[in-house]
Amino acid sequence: MNRDERIAQLDDRLEVLPDRTERLWAKNKFQVFGVQRAPTSLLVLNPTNRRFTAERMEVELHLQRKLDPLAYPGDEKSIISLLLDRDPHVEGDGVVGKQSKATDALLGDWAKRQQEHPLWIRPDGFVSNGNRRLALVKRLASQRGTEGFDWIEVVVFPYNVFSDDDLFEMEAREQLTEGLKMRYSDLNGLLTLRDVAEKEGIDWHDEESIAAVASRLQYLVKRSNASYARIQLDAIKYMSEYLVHIDEPDNFPKMRRSVERFRDVGKNMAWVAREDPSRKADMLEACFGIISAGGRYGDVRDLRTMLASDPDPFDALLAEIRRLEDAAVPDDEPEVEEQESIEEEPFEDEDEDEPTDTGPSPAARYPKRQVKRAIDLHLDRQRNEHNADVEFQVRSSSERLAGVDVDELARLLV
């Protein structure tokens, strides 16, 4: 069935629900839309859904092709797994995983209340918003039979009224703002925010442009303020730069467990831009060295403390990193991933199945073990020197508390 045939067939089978409407923010105002019933079998899961951007990129790299449920019918099950399962991975020509706890919760909610809000679809049946719910219904239909799962409520957005950019803006607001039942993972939330920022015309090399876009997009982030939005934009900016640095541009799946480290990179760069702009290149080089070496959580943050208190130890560490990188001696020992208990600052409250932040794999032939040893020695020396320095400890604690949300702190102290 080609696109025109699918549009005609769906249009013929849509059923208007006269007593159902949906109030949505669209084109800068609230609008009321009529709700219809559509056959589940004619709806198409969107393979470019931003909820699983990083995972899709990784799958497509393995398959050596784009996911396309129309050209490859088996891809529908793969997309369902990406939407509903934890640890989705390629086996053969498809994706498999284990149903996540978040999906179990969604299943329980669906069994109790059925469908609360309609899906957003295009006239050809492609789903713009609601892919996860459609995936759930399609999985249930395959497991239990189609009875009870053969129709689903939708709002249809015609092409001549709502452009792709209109729907993207609506979806971003709907999916990223706080209080949603099914949340984006940390990395996919940042990638979606990046897409929104680029539609806003952001110039990633212009500090004023980044600040202006952060101000305009603050409604999309958890704390709804420009400074927090700026932290998120800086994180994705320096992820992109790091991937270029290790010759893997746009390989964002590699960053899945590294988001919090790059928030700290952004904070370091914002600090050095204020305090000593001449050291920006040095700070970024040192940060990337720590990340490539798999430094402990907090090591990136401690670089800022080191440079602020005494530039000499910072310069000594940077010189040692450069010397080891220039030698380019690969590790003889197998890498062991360290599992750390860290205190993350999520884009939104994370799915409990989301992996902890353990840092990305380094570039090929990177002397990870040697660089990590050098980092540990320099930073530990710096930390020990300041253990008895009361003024330093107070200033350091003050700097960390400056990033704490006052309202969150007040709730904790009640």
C-alpha cells in the first residue's frame, strides 16, 4: 500500500466521536480539536521518534540501514522494543529487549483507565505524538488478539494546516515539560532540546546566541529557568565537540552514560569564560582528557577548583595529560568499567531503568590507564592539601550549594 492509498483508506475508515474533543496548545494559542477513532492496523509508528533517538542511531549502525516499518515490516517490532523495553539490542535483523518497569506501569494504567488522551497523527497514519501508547496497544494485540485493541482515538493534523515544524514544536512542549507520565531518557531529552534549539537558529559558537536561545526555551526544562536551560544546551554542545575530538562525530549513543559529566564540562567552561577566558582551550583539553580516561565522577568538577585555587597544579596536570597522549601508548591491561554511585542532575526525572553515568569509551589507542593514574595522583594531591584549609572548604561548599535549587532544598528541610 503506497502513501496515497493509505491516506484514502484511513480517511474512509475514520470515525468521528461527537462527544470527544482535545484542547491543545498549537500555533501559540490553545485550540480545541475533534477526536476520531482510527483502525490501529493503519497507524504507523514513527521510526524517527525522538524518545529513542540515541538507541535508534545505535541500531541503525548495526543494521547498516534506516529503520523503516513500511519497507521492512519486521521493523515495527523493533520500534516497539525501542519504545517499551530496557536494554534493547540487535539480534539478527531485529531489536529485542526486556519489558521495562515503566512499560509495566503504563500497561497497568491502560488496563485501569484505557486511553486518556488521543494520539496525534498525520493523514497518512504516521504518529507524531503517542508512539509509546500505540506500541503498547500493538504489542497487546499481538499477545492477546486484536479484539479490544483494533481501534484507537486520534487527532488528525492535516498537512496544509500544520507543518512539520508546527508539530515538532507542539511535541517538544508536550514531551519535555515537567509532569509527564512517560519521560524521555536523559540523553534523548538533550538531543530533542538540541533539535529545538537549532530550529530556533542557535549558533553554537556564539555565547550570546546560546544564552538567548536558553532564555526562549526555558519552559522546556525541569526548573523552567534560563540558567538551567543553558546548562542543558552547554552539555549537548560539549558532547558534540567531544565526539568530533575523538573522530566519532554525531555518535551520540556513545554518550548515553556520560550526560552528567558533560554538564560539569559546561559549568567549567562557563566559569573559565567569566574568570579567565584565556584559559578556555586549556580547560576544555583537560576536561576531555579526564573524560577519555574514564575519570571518577566529580573529577571534571574538581578541575575548576584546582584552577581557581592555584594554576600551577592545573598546568602540571595538563602537561602530564599532553605528554601521555602524545606518547599514544595503548593500555596493555583490559579495561574495567567502574560502577560509581553518583548524584545526577537529570534533564527530567529519569526512568529507573536508565543506566548510571559511567563515562564514554575513549578514543582508539587512548592511553586510558596511564592518564587516569596521572589524574588521580594530581587531583588527590590537591584535595589532600586543602583538607585542613577551612576557608577553602567553605568556599568550595558554597560553590556547590550555589547550584542547588532553593525550592528543592526547602522541601528537603521540611
